[in-house]
Amino acid sequence: MSREADFIQSLRALATHPAARGLVDDCAVLEIGSETLVLTHDIMVEGTHYLAGSDMAEVAWKLVAVNLSDLAAKGAQPVGVLLGQMLGDDDARFAQGLAEVLAAYDVPLLGGDTVSGTGPRSHGITAIGRATHTPVPSRSGAQVGDAVYVTGTLGAAMLGFEALRDGTGADHAAYSRPQPLLAEGRALSAHVSAMMDVSDGLLLDAFRMADASAVSIGINSAEVPVAESARALDCMRWGDDYQLLFTLPPDVESPVPATRIGSVEPRGFAPLFLDGEPLLNPEGLGYTHK
Amino acid sequence: MSREADFIQSLRALATHPAARGLVDDCAVLEIGSETLVLTHDIMVEGTHYLAGSDMAEVAWKLVAVNLSDLAAKGAQPVGVLLGQMLGDDDARFAQGLAEVLAAYDVPLLGGDTVSGTGPRSHGITAIGRATHTPVPSRSGAQVGDAVYVTGTLGAAMLGFEALRDGTGADHAAYSRPQPLLAEGRALSAHVSAMMDVSDGLLLDAFRMADASAVSIGINSAEVPVAESARALDCMRWGDDYQLLFTLPPDVESPVPATRIGSVEPRGFAPLFLDGEPLLNPEGLGYTHK
């Protein structure tokens, strides 16, 4: 972990360009001529991000969807994706899932690279989007007095994962085929003070937003829409829901369906307060992708 | 191999956007507002593209350099890169090499993703460039009657690889730290009818250019500048030199130092003729990255 932190620190030292707002867990935002581009790159590794033996169509879907979700949080319209693919046994299924997700969101495949390798496979997507509103929303813009909102329901991906793991036959699409909220992100982008997608769990991502914005965020757990009320804390800690977490000035209504779950406060003892309890450390709040 | 070909075929079927000119071995060219962007993504895998135990600073250099070489062949000015990095033992050396190559070519790191994984590591770079001339040069524009040129000397990377492999102590920079010809590519882009970088060997890449252009290319081996004349054929088959291969109309002089090595002829019996001998099949002509 500290080796990883060291490396990311050295990358941050290299990423001095103003476009590199949030290396390595946020998008790059780049002015090109009269346009503003949003670029993101996410990798999935067998054994880390998906289990060996997974349906590769679902791996492909999710790989593209998580990158499009990053664009959604920036209010960006996808322009296309590049694929980096380590070839393997289920490439036909992978191609099928890729075709499905690209068609579902009307996103072209622009190019990429294929390589063969031994051992666990990795798959990368670079997604390119065009900002529909500038300044492009970031996680660092939350202002004291803003209200905190989240779209949809948290924990649905967790239940999907459990259904898949336990072979219950229950629907697992929320986990396997997440839906990037591109239209919602575009509708929100002109109004929000801060926005990000909930990829690693509501609590961890809210912690990060508070930290990036140098404020505290207070969340009222009773307000948080969860997929299973008996396991509300699990639902708030589980990632993979790809809902949008955002803040709005107090006099602004959300232009999309969303639930108000808390408020932005002056930076206090901790970045995050859950029902008034300070949460000091991101460890254990959610899922940290390694 | 046929599984790989099937997958690439299914990717090509998806890549119907006009930007996806050459999936999966060429750049995407994308009109964005008043600008034309060039995008490329290349991966290096431990054990396939570099040996376990390699100096990771050199792996990082080469990874960036090969992507910048793709931009060079399009006459594009780099805007930045995104890194997809599987973390491992030598990340500090990797970061050092990354810093060196980005500084050498004044290219910013814009973002990316880091993941941990087990087994052989993979590393991806997405490079984004801005075209300096449109139409952007492609490998498919060679015209009958054009002259065929190559920059620099071929086989230097081969000799560097052998020096490194055999521990002779001889200079291996041509293999380990290739120099993308960005300035040369920009100078050429307004003049060439076709251009590509020599990544997989002169013969294989010339074969591909002829095929893409629906012409034949005749190369006169005595004219080809090679690093070791006793092994001229090896030098023409070895990849990794990252020189520029291009065609010019007969009345146009090359604006950069380059050697005329042949000519473009009507499509004949084979895409490529070496000293008049037809070369029908790309297998064995050069290095095919798997």
C-alpha cells in the first residue's frame, strides 16, 4: 500500500498540467480549440476487479460503463473509446458485451491495442467525452451551505454481487451491467457545485469529495436510499453502484430525481460525519480499488 | 492466432466511426470543434514486450516513446498521455523513466489508473495529439509513381537488443530508449502521400502500407540504410526502430533527412517486391506483436 502511495505520489508530481485535475482517480479536462474534452482511463484486472470464470460479456459491459460513468460525473457527452485488450479465452463473449454496451450508449469504438499475455488478464478503456457545460463539474467544488444529493438507490450492486456469488438466480444486473447516468450528469452539470460518481461506496466517495473541497459533509443515514434497510451501512460502504453524488446551492432544486442526504458544513474535526459521528479515516469506509 | 484474428475482426466490425481508421494498429483521428485530434493506445506486457527483470525506467520510456511515435507518423503535436499501470516491484524506476521521457518531449501526464495484480504486468499509454496538418497522413495514401523514403538507419534497435541480451556493454539506447520523430513527422505531414512509423520492421510495415494503399511497393535493398550491412535482411525485418516510412510525389523533395529506398507501383502480383522478388505473405517479414 505504501509502495502504491509512493508511486501515485510520484505520478502526481509529474501531472502538473492543469488538465490533470485529479490524477489518478478522476478525469483529465482539456481545452482543445473551442471545445473542452474530458478523458478517463480505467483498467479491470482478472482476480482483482472480476473473478476468473466471469462472463466476459459482463466484464466488457462493466469496463465501458465505469469509464462512461466517469464522463457522466463531468456532464460530458461520450465521443468514443479506445480499448486495450489482453487476449484470452472468452474474447468472443467480450466482443459481444462490448458491442452491447457501445450500442446502448451510442458510443463508437475508435481504436486500441490487443496483446497476448500469460496469467491474469487486464483490460483497459480510455473514454473521451466532450463537456456540455464549463466549468466542468469536479469533486472539489462543494460549498458550505450546499445540500448533498445522491441519485437512485445504494447497495443494489452489492445485492447483485451476492446473488451472482451465491447462485440464487436473483437479478444481478445492478452489479454486472451498471448503467452510467450520462443524461442525468449532463442535466446536472450546469447546476451542481460538486459532482462525482459513487464507484467505491457512498461513504468513501463523500469523504473524498469533502476532502477535495476542504469542507465537511454531514450525511443523515435515515435519508440515504438503500436497497436493503436492514443492511444500510453495508449499502453505504459498497461500491459499484455508479450513482451520482452531488452538491447544490440551497436554493437550487435538482433537475433530475435524487434524494437529499445531507449538507456541506465548514471543515470540522473530520471530513465526513455520519449522523453526527466523525469518520476520520477512509480505510474501511468503502472499497479501495487496488 | 485465428482466435486473435476473430476478435480483431469483431472489433473492426464495431469500429464503424470514421475516426477509427485503422483499428487496431493505427491511430484514431477525430474532428473536435475546429481541431483534429489524434489518439492512440499501446500496451506493453511483461514477458511479451519486455523481459522480466528489465530496467523499468527503460520500459516506461519505451512505452511512452512508441505511443508518441504513432503521433509522429500523423504529424501530430502531443497534448498529453494517460497511463494505465499495473503496480509492481520497480515502480520507482518506472516513475523515473516516465518523468524522463515526458520531460524529453515536453508532454504532460494527464491522468490514468493504477491497479495491482498478480502475474505478468501490463502497462498502457493513451497518447493524445493535435494534428498540425489536415488531412492527417495515413498509411493508405501511397500513389503510383511516388517515391518511398525512410528516415535514419534500420537495425540499430536490433543491435541494441543484442547488446543488452548478451551483456556486451555496447550502447543499447536505440532499443531501450527509442526517439519518436515528432519534429520530422510534423515537417513531413503537409507533403507526404502516406506515412507510418516502422515499429514492426521495414518489410512488414511497407507490406502493410502497400496493402492499405492498394498498390505495390518496390524496395531496392541496396538503398536501405542499415546498421550492419552483413545482416541487411535482419535489419529490414527487425522492429523497434521507430523511423518514419513515407511516400512523396516524384517532384517533391523530403523536407527532412531521409533515404529514398524504392517506389510505388501499380498493384501487382504481391504488395511488396524486394529487389524485384515478390513477398506475398507478411508472416516472417517482421515482428508481429502478439
